[in-house]
Amino acid sequence: MVAPSDAPNLLGRVIQSSDLIRRLIKLNRTIFCPDINDANHSESWHGVTSLWLGTPDGGGRPICGIRLGPVPEWTQISAEGILITKGWRAIFDKVIRSNAISRSAIEEEFGVTLSDGSRDAGLCPKCIKEGRREATDGGARGYCADHNEVYDSVARAKASAPENAARVLHRRKRLYNVG
């Protein structure tokens, strides 16, 4: 959900969090967003709250975190790969995945088109998650040269040191009771 390669700016269209929350609640009355001045709100969140389907103390389930104030269209990630703020496209994606509101209802209410990602089909999906925009090298995995090299070196390490693979498998079985 980072800015596409042909975006004129990295923020895109900005929506105020109060407007975004109000309109999401309009579409589904069970969506709840705790006020940051609420006694149960964690002070260490520094201007971040969360969207819930239901209330936190009433058996609801969290949808996603949301930073209060202006919400950019695209998720902002620092050069170190740390999330700065989640964009409204990512928030809408979480709301849709939680089955709180349908995609078509969000598109109609906000006057947006939530693309299926076909614009970024030629980019490495691992790089997109890291906030970078690297083209794939056309390999079977669809990753860039750097990520393909990582997967290839792991495969070589497993082949040259099968005892390490056996140790990892044993630990996985022990920790997770996986057969």
C-alpha cells in the first residue's frame, strides 16, 4: 500500500482521521474508535488509536491502528523500514478484510477506486512490503534479484548443511507441535 511508481507525490490524497472514522461508522454502526483521551487508552501510543468491530471491553475485535490527524493515501515507511503512518488505502483494506464493510460501499462513500494492484504487477512483492519499489527479475518467484539471491542462498545452505535443516525442523516440532 505504498505509493505506486507513477504517483505524482508520496502522500497522495489526504483525508482527516475524524472524517474517515465518522464515515466508516456511518457505513457500519458496530465500528468503534476509542477516544485518545479515554481512561482505557494507552498513553504510549502517541496519537494513535485503533478501529474495532464492536467495543474493546464488550468482546469486540480489533481491525487496525489509525494515527489521528491527516491520513495520507499511501502508507509511509521510513528509510529504515519502520512504519511511520498507515495510509487510508491500507486502512480500507483492513476494514474490508475484517468483513466490516464491503469494498463497493467504501468506494461509493469515499468516492475512490480501490485498485487490485495490477499497476504494481511488475514489482517485487517483498520490496513493496519493505516500502521499496524494485522491479522483478522475471524469475519463477516474481522477486527482485536481491530477494531471489536470499532464497537461493538459503536453499544452498540447507543443501550443504542438512544437519541445520534437521535441527530447525526438530525445534519447529518441539515448539509448535507440528508433525
